[in-house]
Amino acid sequence: MIDIDSSKELYIFLFSINQGIVLGLLYDAYRAMRKIFKPKKVLGIVEDLLLWVIITFVVFIFLLRYLNGVFRAFVFIGFIIGAFFYLKILSYFIFPIIFKTFELIFYFISEIIEIISYPFRATVNIFKKGKDKNKKMFSSFLHETKKYLKIISKKK
């Protein structure tokens, strides 16, 4: 067991509260993404699992870095206090900002993709239209060829 003095325990406790706030912020970002994309049931389950893996990773790294992997109750309490503080007080003000920011980011990304993909879509449309014209031209050619073959076969 590792010995930690009281001042370091207080520092670790306050930092675990801070990490709880960060986890609350991460959860709000996750909520905003779900609100924007509205995933289906299976994808939602995968996203939930991914969120919990990330949260577990953050807590694990915190424990390794500051407590050599030893789990202490005051750290757990600090995480809960920080997350509770964030979700009950700060989330009310910060979630709309996160949501609007993500909406703007995804809007700009979709516009950039739209601009970049335009030449490819235009090329596909030209080939689709050209395909119809080629089909008409080919059927007209076949029709004329049949007429010509009939004329030739009658002469023999």
C-alpha cells in the first residue's frame, strides 16, 4: 500500500472532482452527438459501450498516474461529486453551447463534403444522361441496320 500525506490526498481529491467534471462534460458531448445523429438501437448500444470504455480508460489512467493503480474511496467520491456538480449545475448552461457547436461543425463538414463531391456527382450524372442518349442512338442504329439488311436481303 502506498503512503500519501494529507495535503497530497486533498490535492488528489480535488483533482478527482475536476476529473468528474470532465467526465460530465464528456457525457454532455455524447448526449449532443446522440441528439444530432439519432442512432438506431444497435448503434446506440455500441456508442454506449464506447462511452463507458472511454470513461473507464480516463479513471484507470487517473488511478495509475496519481495512486499507482490503487483505488481509494475518496477518489470515487470525488468523481461522483464532480460529475454530479457538472450534470446538475453546469450542464444546464454548457450543453446548449456544445450542441450548437457540434451542429455548426457537422454543418460545415457536410458542406465541405458536398463541395468536394460535386465534380464526382456531376460526372456520374453526365454518364447517366449519356447512357440514355447512347441507348437511343444504339437502338436507332440497330433499327437502321435492320432496314438496311432487309433491303439487301430482298435484292438477292
